[in-house]
Amino acid sequence: MTPSLSGEPHLEDTLTRIPLFAEIDRVALAQLAAHLDPIEFQEGDTVCRQGEPGDCLYLLTSGRLGVHVHEAESGASRRIDGLGPGDFFGEMALLTGEPRSATIRAELPSRVLRLDRERFEALVRAQPSSFLAIARVLSRRLAAANRIRLVEEQALAAGVEASLDRLPPERRESVMEASLLDEPADLAILSGDHADTLRMDLETLGVRREGGTVVRDLIRDQLRRDEGPSQVRRRAEVLSLRLAAAGAWDAALGVRAAHADAHSL
Ligand code: CMP
């Protein structure tokens, strides 16, 4: 049994089984091993938390971890993926400088190796194959996230369409028109006495006062499908004139910029 440079038996052997290091020679792996700190987690422990700064890459050598994303706007939390032995994580914050994009939690007793930022950067500079391996995994994660988003948006779009169909025609019309606004705060100008009903209908559909845009964009898409893009542009022009007449200049310009022909700006 040969102790590795980090004092842990067989660490280089473990590293050779990690796809990220597949093309790195044993001497370089032995050097790398000296800079990896093993950490043990019990089931339920948090390895890293979404929103916190990230200063290291992790390699999972045993156990199982769950990747969880929390959506601040809706308050929803979801497990989006699982990680097994040989997987790495924590690369996104290192590459982008952004906070951690997800929370990683142990689902079984797990063991990870921690590589700090400085060593990570030295590794990808010295071993271009490791950078390619990271790019491959990132591309796969992006493709999976796109597929999930598409399926979710289709389900949401079907729900929004059904809710719109349940509204009486004049309330549906008001909702459609309001979807052209960037700021829900401008609703009162548009709908006068009916502002409360409109606000309630938008909230029921999922358009939040604080400005979530996904549902609003789905309603806009529905309007484009119903009427065609040129009619929507005409609507937007009329709407922006109404807003301007009421003195809501920013809202008028916002509607024009978002929907009018580029050459009419
Ligand atoms: P980072 O953003 O630094 O911290 C959280 C980590 O979770 C992230 O890097 C990725 O390594 C990992 N992660 C984020 N999104 C996914 C995903 N969709 N599938 C698998 N892992 C992910």
C-alpha cells in the first residue's frame, strides 16, 4: 500500500477513475492529490448552498448527493439532479465568479475531495483535457436544464391558456392588453374602475405584482397567436398613446420600445 502525497492510501487510483482526470498522467495526478482535502458528509448534510460565494471545486468519490434549486420568486425548491461517485461539482461559481447556482445535499454518507480555486485554475491551465471534460459536463447539464425548462413551460403555457379561456371575454381582453405593459403598476391607468379585477385576474394567472415575467410572456405569446404580430404592434401603439395621454411617459415609452417596429422608435 503506497500512501499518496496527501497521506491517503490509493488516492491517485481513485483520481484515475474520475472522468475529469481521465487524460492526466500519474505524476500530475500525484501532484494534484497533495492539494485535495477529503471531507466526509452524513446523510442530510449540506455541502454547498445556493447563493453563497464559491471558492472551490468538489469531486465526489463515494456516496450520493442531490442538486437542489430554490426559486426566490415563487419560493419553490426542487431537486433537479443527482450526483454519484466520479462526478464533480462547484465548477460554475469558479468559472463565472457568480454565487453557487444550486444547493448540494448528501443523500447518503458521502466523501468529497475539495480543490481550491487557485489549484483548480492551475489545473485547467496546465491540463487542457480537464477543461474539455468540464465543458462536456457543463454542456450536458445545460441541455438537461433546457429540456426540463421546455417541458415545464409547455405545462405552464397549457395552464395559462386554460385559465384565459375561463375568463369572461372583456376580462380576458383586459388581461391580454395588460400583458403588453412592462410594469404591472401601470394597470390603474389602463383599467380605471376595473383595476382591482384585472389585478386579481393577473395574480390568479400567476403574473406577480413584483414583476415575474414568465407568465406575462406566455400571455403575450397567446396574444400573438390570436391576433398575429402586426395587430399586436398596432395594439401596442394605441396603448402607448393612451398611456402618454394619461401622462405615464415612462410606461408609454416602455410599451413602444418592447413592441413597436424598430424603425418607428
Ligand atoms: P456551482 O454553481 O458552483 O455550485 C452548485 C453546483 O451544482 C454547480 O456549480 C454545478 O456543479 C452543480 N449544478 C448546477 N446545476 C446543475 C444541474 N442542472 N445538474 C447537475 N449539477 C448542477
